[in-house]
Amino acid sequence: MLCAELSYGESLVRGQLRFDLSQIGFVVDGKQVCEDKGRLQDFPSKVMDQIIAAGPKSVPVLIGMITDARLAKTTEPITCYWPGMAIGDIAFCTLADLFTDASYSKTTMPGAGWNDLLGPDDNVPAWEQLDSYIRKHGRKALQAKWRRLWDRYKDQIIWEPKERCFKLKSR
């Protein structure tokens, strides 16, 4: 199991929440299947069920995992066409999906959009955009962006069951 220490104002005890992100993928009949359309929370996954059940407390754990550069050992890619996903890549993608509405067209928290965090996509695949950002700025810089967003909005975040995403209470 992978775990992140919550060291910036969260009251959870170290290790209380753990998510094995290498197992987050779409699972059918006990086998991981690659799916290239939709958000991670839209497909059957015990790990995603754990993340959703933890509610907003899961967000700082995922933020803590962004710096994990270990490659996920999976039988199929978590996201199709994405070569060699690191645990931190999966954490970032999970956060992006959890803060994207059901239409896949808008973020539910200001500043949490893919391009808001990584910059313009320059018409490259998502994995190249993330990889380019990490090469230029590092995983810690990306994690710091998420921490700033979380610190700003954490008291306003709720789970919206109909949309299956986190959103601000005021939205």
C-alpha cells in the first residue's frame, strides 16, 4: 500500500488513509482493463470507491502522492496510450478527474483544470504535457500548486453524488 503523511494542517494520523493507486484502474471480472474515455471515478474500481468513501479527506493524501516517481506495476495501463505511469502521475490524474464535472468539460474548483496547472497543451497528448511540466519544474512544484489550491478551498469542498465529483459548496 502507498501512503502519504499529511503534514500541512490536516488532522489525520500518518497512514490512516492509504490508496494503492496501481490498482485504481477499470476492473472487469477481477482483471484490469484499459479505458481511454471518461473519468477514473466513472468505472468500477475498489480503490476509487475507497477514495470516494473517504470524501474530501482523500484529497490531501492524493496531493501527497504527486511526488512519488515510482512506476506503477500494472497488467494494463491505467489510462490507455499512457506509457509507464508513475504513482504521482496517477495521483495527479485522479485529482484532475475528481474535480471535473460529469460533462468532462469544466473543472469544479477554480485553478484545478489540467491546463490551469500544467500550462497550454501545445496540441500534445496529456502524458507528454505532464511529463514536460515535470521535467521543467519538478513534481514538488506541481504538488505545491495543488496544496495551495487545497489550502484555499478545502473548507468549501463537498462530494456531489449526482455528478460524481468534488465541487465547491457554493457552486
